[in-house]
Amino acid sequence: MSESDRRIVVVSQHFPPDTSGHASRMTDMTKNLDAIGWEVDVLAPPPSFPHGEFDQQWYRSESNTIDGVNVNRIWSWQPTTSDPSVLSRLAYYITFALHATLWLLFNSRKYDVVLTTTPPIFTGMAGFVPSLTGTRWVVDVRDLWIDASVSLGFIGEGGILERSSRAFQRRVLRTGDTVAVTTEMLGEALCEQYGEELREKVVVVPNGVDMSRFGVESEPTAESEAISVPAGGSESEPATGSESTGRPSIVYVGNIGHAQDLESCIRAMKLVSHDAVLRLVGGGDTVPRLKRIAAEEGLEDRVEFVEPIPREEIPDLLSESDIGIAPLVRDEELAYAMPTKVYEYFGCGLPIVVTGCGELERFVRESGGGIHVDNDPREIAAAFDRLLADEAMRTDMGANGHEYVRTRYDRRRIAERLDGHVRELVGGD
């Protein structure tokens, strides 16, 4: 297979202008695969996330190009409220999966590889088409979606919906040619739940950060390592936001949903001794409830809710901030999770405070780029005050985190890793 002949189609529930971490990851992955030499198509629904932020679209299909990647939008149901009902969410997932399956019935033979990315698990419907046409199928798994749905109360434990979902997921994983996971812990969990025979097909393709956007990129080395430094600073002195804004800023950027313990962070602001502001940038299911909590606690002057911003503006926002937060709820079902925002915070040299357990806790401690605390407003407030009081600590942690992701988690290098796995799968050189 020559470089010019390589074709891949990516089936993804989210893609820009959706503003989820998954949309960010997929746009960088597809852009980098295109740069490597793949001809890349994306199959996605109309922009719909965060829910309620977009007008409904009724076209059957529409195509455009983003960063050299051909994006095919095919109709699906689009929820219109910020916290849709379970039925509305299922309609969003299933109508897209069914439409994608029909699309691939007519088009899959054009491709060497079909990559379906989950969550939601329903994108796997489209992946069964390649198994009928001889096209290779890569199943990209970013989290234990079923486990999280049970843990957060979206589906009943042991009920027919959970059991049928697990049966479907098992079939998807066993039928796919390769299973790509973001962390080793996630791969181990899949093997434990769905069979040890998966182990030979599991490959780790981590999340990461586009260092050409979240740092100042210099020329790549011979090994394609992009050397970057934090925006606005030197490699040893990341930029901080207090000098440019006058008021210290603690920032969260991303989906504001049920897996994030932002309630504890809001309540922590009542205990923070510094005159700092907590900025929650994004949209999601829990925004209305969190706004009520901030109002009830009298924190309107210390907690700001900011609408989702264009992706290209995020690096500037982070470089003007002092602390980044990634507060996961403490739940063993989320122990594998590594939020995209953590890589982006580190890419901009921003020290972080995190909650939760498992992979995120390990990542922060190993990098030396932040502080992990329990999901308790008092501990969170103490961590905020500790960092706000010590500029040298913020600078050192920011530099540590930046160096950690620069050398291990640049998305160009991650795409090259996926390219190697896929070329081996299809028998290319």
C-alpha cells in the first residue's frame, strides 16, 4: 500500500465545532494523520454538543473541509436542552449510528481502515460493516462508558439496558481488528470485563495536546519531537495570569457534566482567602444547577460562568490564568479517566489542582505539575491558597507539567504511533 493510496474514515459522535475534549482529540488526530500521508474522511452528526448550544439541522448530509480533512455530516437527532432526557440522548446516539451504518454500506470499500470511536458505544454499529467488506476495523475506546453510566445513575445496575449494552460492547471489541485505548489501566479493565483474548489486539494510543498550539513550537528534531515552551514565557518560566488580569484566576475549560466535581470547587471559593475568581468555561448538563449553588452561596463575584469559546482561543485563555482545575468525582469506575484539559493546562505551563482517583492522580504526581486533593471543599480551598501564595511553586509546577507532556504526549507523535499500528494492520510499509 503506497502512501498516496492510504484511506481511513473516522466515525465520531463529536467533531468541531462541538467543543468536547473528544472533539478536540479527534480533530488533532485526523489532522495529523492527514499530514502523515493518509487521506482522511470523518463521519459525524450535525454539531450538537454542548447540547442546547446549536440550532437543529435537518439536512440529510453535508460535507466541508477542516484542516485538510473531509468532514461528512449526516443527519441525526439533536437534543435542544442543556440536560436532555435519557430518551433524547439515546435518539441522538442511535440515529447517528444507524445513519453511519447505512453510509458505510455504500462507501466502506473505498477505505483501507474504518475507525469507530467510543463513547458512545453505539458508533460500533457502523463498525460491523467493515467486517463484511474486508476493510480493517479499529475500535477506539476512550472510557468505560457503560460503567460510568451505571455509576452516575443514567442506567440501572443489572437491568436490561446495562446487560444488553455490555453484550453489544463485547461483540464490538471481539469483532474489531484492533482496540485502541488511551491508558494501560483502561486496556486492563476491558480485558477483565470482556475477555483476556482482547489482550493481543489492545494498543495504547494516549490522549495528548497539540504542542504547536498550546506552546511555542520550534523546528522538529529528526525524531519528529516538537520542542515547545509555554506561551508567553521561557521553558523554565511559564506565563501566569495574575500580572495580565490583576485578579488571580482559577480556570476550568471543558464539558461541565456529571463526572466533574465542580460543586466542591465552587463551595471551596467561599473558603479561599485570596481575592481570586473561579472561571468555568464551557457548557453542559450541570450548568443550571451549579449556577444555583453559586447564587445560594453568595459567590456571584467569585465564580464566573463563561460560554464555550472557540478552540483557537483556549491557549490564550490558559496563558492568562494562574491555576487550572480538573475535578473528577471520586469513583472507582472513573479511575482510568484522563481528561483532555489536563494535557492542555500542562501544555500552557499551568499548574493544576485535581480530584478523583486512579490514572489522574498518578499522572499529576508523576509529572510534578500539580496538587491532588480529596473531593472536599476545604482541601480544595487550601490547595488554591497554597498555590496562589507561592509564585515560585506555580512556576516550577507549570514547568514540570509542560516538560512532561512535551516529551511524552505531543499529539503529532501520538498520531505517528497510531499510524504505525494501522499500517501494520493493513500490511503497509
